[in-house]
Amino acid sequence: MITIKEVLTKRDLKTFVKFPFKIYKDSKYWTPPIISQELKTFDKNENPVFNDAEARLFLAYKNNHLVGRVAAIINWLEVKQLDQEKMRFGWFDFIDDLEVSQALLNKVETIGKEKGLKYVEGPVGFSNLDKVGVIDEGYDAITTMVTWYNHPYYIKHYEAANYNIEKGYIESRFPFSNVKPETFNKAQTIIKKRYNLKALKFTKTEEVMPYVDKMFDLFNKSYSSLSSFVEITDIQKAYFKKKFISFVNPEYIKFVVDKDDELVGFAIVMPSFSKALKNINGKLFPFGFLKILKAKKHSKDVIFYLIGIHPDYQNKGVHAVIFNEYFNVFTEKGIETCYRTPELEDNIAIQQIWKHFKPEVYRKRKTYRKYF
């Protein structure tokens, strides 16, 4: 018999956050989250997403043993502003038992019906900056800190529950040796002169901060055409600024501005923390943060986390300016491999930006949908 218990206490929340450590403990490819950060994600006093969203967390037990978890999420901005009557779910993990996964999904579906919504989609987070998708190809590569991992058996559980594929995502990588400066060096010089642009260089995090709000504004503009895009609110900007910017080397943040110092393009690259996160096993203290700092300074792998170009400057080669800046930094630091976070399979425009580097698609993900 499966028992579903709602997370209502701090102890329950810790159990929820730590469940993946149980089912992936022997995996070479799962990257543990930082436990303290995961706890804050679901803290209504910490995460401002709860101003416009709600979440209920559930644990599944079988014979008094913990066997699964799920987060049932409603983003009310999405429902009201985009008129998408969607129930979301994420943080969905379970043992290979169809009764367990079905019981958890039934709970999510029940909440969606009670709220008057029309369908459910997942796995997704609260917003477009959260983790997304269940892996259906490429299980034999370590995940990044901004993606979920899952066992291959997960797919059959979605199919058994009569969920249909909604969106496809790809993750790709390329060796830095594939990057040839002649593909963008001359172009970026011409583009900067033609449009009176300049690239900003940063050496300290505090130098970045005055531009971060503008970056999120540009993020909203440049990604607004994508399906299910929900804008980042002002209060969320402050939260993401605090959560992410400290993890990023300032020299890995690139902004391109026009003659009036207005932002026309940006990119954020993060050092890979995967190996360090596996070593610290979710704990920053007492010594975990030192390993994170070491990875921040010395990791030879980097992740292109975000890149955005103002709609007025798209298809005008601004990305060449950005890539030229990164080429110089990556050469100096001896970077070996570049990774890209999940991108929609049908986002051809962004894929064209990377084509000169001959990226290899090494992992695919899906989200699934079911109508009530």
C-alpha cells in the first residue's frame, strides 16, 4: 500500500530534499544539490517566487519506507497572464514501482483539478530559470548543477501514466579547441564599429551588480517569444542576483552595451561545479565551501548558462563580440570543454549561434503533459 504524506514540517522538508541522495547514491552521473540551497528554494520567506506561485510537496511511503517525492506547483503569473491553465510538477523522484509514481502523479492531478486547471506538465520548476526535463537519452554523462538527473526507468512511468511528450530539450558540448577565433574576430571588430558597441570587462563581482537588473530586463525581452515564458519580476531579480551571481567568476560575465551604455547583449558562463558537488555530497560546511571555491577558480570545464541579445540586435552578429571576449578569457584559463544548458529543440536561432563550434548533442530531455 502506498501512503502519500504532505510536507508540513522542517523535518519533512529535509526528508524531501535528501531523498535523491538515497536513490542516486551509487550513480556516477548524478550531481548532488547543495542541501541548504534546496531548503531555501522551498522557503516562502526566502524565495520570492511564492509571491506569484504556490507549491505543495509530497512524500510517498510503501510499507513505512520512503519511496518517492514530488512538488506540485502553480505559477499564477503563467495561469493569469499567459492564460495557460497549467499545473506544474517537479522534483519528481521515485523507485521503480509504477504504483509509487502513479500515486504521486494522481496527487498532482487532483490538486490541478481542484484549482480549475486544464492540464499538468513536468518535470519543471517554478520558472524558466529552474531545472527542466526528464532525461530520455544520454544517461552516461555527469549532470551540471543546474539540471536534474534521473534513472532510465523514469520514462516508462510517464508512459504508463498516459502522459504525452510536450517539449524536447537538448544539451550539447564542444571542446574549446573547436573554437577558432577567425570565425568571429574580424566580424566582431566590424560589428562594434558599425553599431557603436563595446564589451564590458569585469574583475570584481561588485562591478557587475549595477548591470544585473538590466540583464534580467533583457532576458525577459530576448526570451519572451519562447513558449511558456514567464517574466522575471523585480523581486525575483534580487533573489537570483543573490543566488547565482556569487557562483560566477566576474570575468565570465560578458555585457555588450551601445553608445548610451544601454545593454544590447549578455552572457553568463559558470565554472563546472559537478565534481566538487559530488565530493561535498550536498554539504557546504565545514569544508565543502572550500572545494566550491577551488572549483570556481580552477575548473577546466565551463557551462554557458544564459545568453541573450536584444530583439533589435538579433541576427546582427552581437554574439561574435561576446565569443571574442570569452575566447581570450578561456585561453588564459586553459578551459578544455564548454557545455550548454538545456535548450528547446525547436529553438533553431540559438542553435545557429553555436554551429561554428561543431557542438555534440550528448543528452536529450523531455517534459510531459496530460489533460485532466
